[in-house]
Amino acid sequence: MSAIITKLLIIKDEIPVSTSGELDVVDITGEVGQLINRSGISDGMAHLFVAGATAALTTIEFEPGAVADLKQAVSRLVPMEMEYAHNARWGDGNGHSHVRAAMLGPDITVPVRNGSLLLGTWQQIILVEFDTKSRNRKIHLTAMGEGALKEV
């Protein structure tokens, strides 16, 4: 008779991302996948959170047409040209950036199965920058699940 022993692993890491500003879309799937692969987690979940009130995380098929469609949809839903109380208070002209980021949200959770992110064939994890200027963002990764302990 044999027993299967698994360990609960929890990893925490950061992914730095530099953006060029307004509506820059950055595919971070590869970086997240590498961190999960090195973590030793076989089955669990990966939670990602972008620190900042003018950026968001989501998934999309990361190809030029779908990215352009996302940018156009966001611009139609929350136009830059509207009056925003945030702009009146702070004068920084990025009220629309805050609203856009709030609508998509700052975090995403992706299942991990057999040591890999459980994403669809054409599904990638993206950071969307909504601020009016370039930013250096930090995406905080917390992953947990069963697996074998590996040195990272």
C-alpha cells in the first residue's frame, strides 16, 4: 500500500511591467506561466493584482484585432472627452482612466492544473494601462496549491 503525500505551497512574487500610457495593452501570460512552472504547484490557483488605480487585468485573445476592439469599446464606454469630477478636483486629466480601470478591475484569478495555467487556447492574461502617461507597474502574484517543493 502506498500513500500520496502532497504539500500545500504558497508563492508570492512580483512582475514588473513598464507601459507607454493610455490604452497600452501588455501580454503577461508568459511571465506568469514561468513563475507558476518554477513554483512546483501542480494544482491550485494563481491570483494576480495590479497595484494602481488606473490599470486593470483581464484576459483576451492577444492579437491585433481583438486588442483594437477592446480599446475602441473602452473608449466608447468611457470617453476621455467627458467631464469628470476627479479632473475638477485634481486637475490631472485622468478621471476617465480611473473609471475605465474600475470597470475592468485590478485582479484576476486563474486555475492551475498539472503545473500550468488553465487558459483557453487563444486566451492570454493582459495588463491594460489607462493612465495618460507611461507607468512602471507591479503585478503581485499569489499562487497556492498542491505540489512538490522546488527551489525558486
